[in-house]
Amino acid sequence: MALASGIFQRLQATIDASAASNKFQLMAGSCDTFLAFFGLTNLTAADGNFYSLPNYAASMAFDLFTADGSVKSLATFGSTDAVRDALQVRFLFRNGSGASNELNAYPLFG
């Protein structure tokens, strides 16, 4: 829950700054943090690989975006409730650091 809270706070900071800052943020953790997050967000239902320990140098990414491309410029990112309501979060996971490992999108919370 601590990792999820940190992720939420950082996404909110990006929204509050109208994407003018906080575009890239890095958090580091251990395998047990990954496993706890996988269980909390029900990623185990999306793929059975989330039941096992992640490989060395595995990474998670969260992409804040609008599906319809309604954010045309940084100035309009957080200026209206309509834009804020259109924001979505995409979760991506890369299990390891090998060249064959790519970031793959998975649904959060089932």
C-alpha cells in the first residue's frame, strides 16, 4: 500500500503541475514490494506470471494519458475538469533487463 500511495501521489503531482514538471519520476524497491503491489492491484488475475518473483532489474511504468488526445498542449493539461476526467493511467511491466524483455501493458484491478 505504501508503493501504491507513492505512485498515486506522484501522478497527482503531475496533474497538479499541469504536466509542466514531474514528467518522469523514479522509485526503487525490492521484490517483496513488487509482489505486494501485484496482489493489491489484482494483477495476478491478468497474468499468472505475477505470482512469481520478478526477474532482476524488472520495472513497472505508469503512463498518464488521454485516450482521445484531448490534451493538445501543456497549458491545457490541468485547466478543466473535462480534461482531468479524461485522464487515464496505463500500467506497463518489464520482467528483467534483457533485450527480449519489453514493456507490456496489463489491466490494473482486474
